[in-house]
Amino acid sequence: MADEVKKQRAKDEFKVQVLETFAALITAAFGLVAALAWNEAIKKAIASVFSSDGELMGLFVYAIVVTFVAIIFTILIANSLKKAKAKIVKEE
């Protein structure tokens, strides 16, 4: 019986590790997309000092939207991870 409990606890710990890693990877991916969006916006802003380009506002809007989407998904992922971890701990 004790072996079964140990095996179940090991499975639960593995599930938590997988969830944490998955959450970290998704969060990093959203961060990368937001960073790339800001990179383009900043490059265009610098370029606009030397020439006028109508795409500047669009790039800033894009960067802001991507940043907010990344924030929202990061919060959702963190909450889901918190609930999953609580459920696993509760089942023990």
C-alpha cells in the first residue's frame, strides 16, 4: 500500500513539473512575440526620425495589442497552473 502511495505521489510531482514547464515555455513564447513586436516598432520609430513612414502607428498598436494578449494569457496560464497544482495536492 505504501508503494502505491509513493508511486502516485511521484506521478503527481511529475504532472506538476510538466505543467510548470509547459506554462514557462508558453509564457516565454508570448514574451518573445511581444519583444519582436516592440523591436519592429522601435526600429520604425528610429527610421521615422529620418523619413516619414505611415506604418509607425500600426506597429505600435500591434506591439501594444500583442503585449496585452501576452499578459492576459500569462495570467490565465498561471491561474490554470495554480488550480491544477491545488487539485493535485488536494488529491494526496
